[in-house]
Amino acid sequence: MPKISNNMIGELDNLVRVGQETSKKAVVLLSGGVDSTVTLHWAKEKGFDCSCLIFDYGQRHRREIQAAKLIAEMAGCPAEVIKFSLPWGGSVLLGGQKREDRSQKPEVRSQKSEGEGRGNIPPTYVPARNTIFLSFAISFAEAIGAGSIFIGANAMDYSGYPDCRPEYYEVYEELIKVGTRAGVEEKPIKIQTPLINKTKAEIIRLGMRLNVPFEQTWSCYEGGELLCGRCDACLLRAKGFSEAGSKKKFRPVQTEIHHGDTEARRNNFRRIEHG
């Protein structure tokens, strides 16, 4: 039986160590909202060395990008802002939407219980957005040797978006296996969706345990100084905090005050936000 030298043992130890470090590197898709922020903190708690990707893709406002940058900085994670455009439009959330869509705005739809209305895709859906985001994330992950991509997708209150379902991510992982160097070399990058089957209330409770800075997150479709409290994203957020038992902090505006009454909205926000 051939003898194994000390040098060979050292090299093997280094390979194992490098492999462990690589597997703990992760790319986190960070939007600045509740779900992606909780996902980032969950990954950090699990010991992942996280690098964040923030996307500037022509949203109606930059408020969520600002929130994402601050959240990444507070978490001590490096962040890359990827800027690109979708000039063909196709969503009311895009600032450069097609001419025929410009009169539309993200309407407040009646709140539905989680899991209902999944056959209806709302106008806030951005065509293939998560597919595009994940393509950037895969390239980034391969370049830095990350073994995981974290995304705060949720199938419980996903508003009917087809790219927030578990089966979508299962198929995408198969694509990674056959379409990337990492996959061909049998080191496939895993897409991690820790919140996929959690309700918004469960996500918020998890975030509270992780000391997530919810006050810095942005969930609103509008880009004003304060959360509007009326759009679908704000309503889902408010419902989640209410069901999570949060009675004092981090709740968004819930008001029927018109957008023009800025001072009244500011006072209402402060009263609800800080108790």
C-alpha cells in the first residue's frame, strides 16, 4: 500500500477547507423588501458568507434600491447594483412602460387570503423578472465560487406570480446542472428559498428573532417618503405584521387619506410606526 506523505495530507486538507469555504459562499438577491431582508439575515445566521445583488431595472422609483443598499451595509455584506432596462415594458411597475400602459398604476386590489387567486396574474408582474435576476446571480456565483443563491420567493402570498412557485425553482436548478460549468463539473449551484412555504406572519416572526431592521425595509409600490399603505404590497405587509402580533413597531401606513395630504400622512405614519 503506497504511503501518503505529510505534504499530500496537507494538500488534501487544503482542498477540503477550500471546498467548505466555497460551499459557504452565497449570493443573495436583495430588493430592500421584507422577504429578501429576512432571507439575507437567515443566510447569515446559517453561517453563509453573503454577497448581495441589487437590481436597478427601471422601476417606477429608486426607493427600494436605496433601502437595499442600506440593508446590505448594515448586515456587513458587499453589494453589487446591476443596472439594466426592459424597454419593452409589460408591467405597471416599470417606469419606461409602453405607451399604452402608461395610464395604468399599481391598483389596490381587494385583499385575499394567502393562496387564493393564483390563477390571476396581476399587472404588477414584471415579465420573467426572476429568470433574469437568477441569470445574473448564477454568473456572479460561478465567478466568485459561491455554492448557493438565496432568494426570498414566497408561494403563500405571491400575488399569482408564476416565478415564485417551488416548481419554478426546481426546474431552474436543473438548468444550472446542465448549463453551467459548475453543474457540468458536478458542483451545481443550489437555489435556496427558505421562505417559500411560509406565511407573511411567519416570515415576520422569523425576522424578529433574527433582529431584522424592518424599519429600513421598503415594500411599497410607490416611491414617496412614506409607505402609501394602500397598494397591494403595503396591504400584504400590514396583514403580516398584524398576524405576527406586532402591535407597536414596523407597521406601515394604513389610511384612506389622499396622497396629496402629505403632512397628515406623515403624522399618521409616525403614530403607527412608533406607537
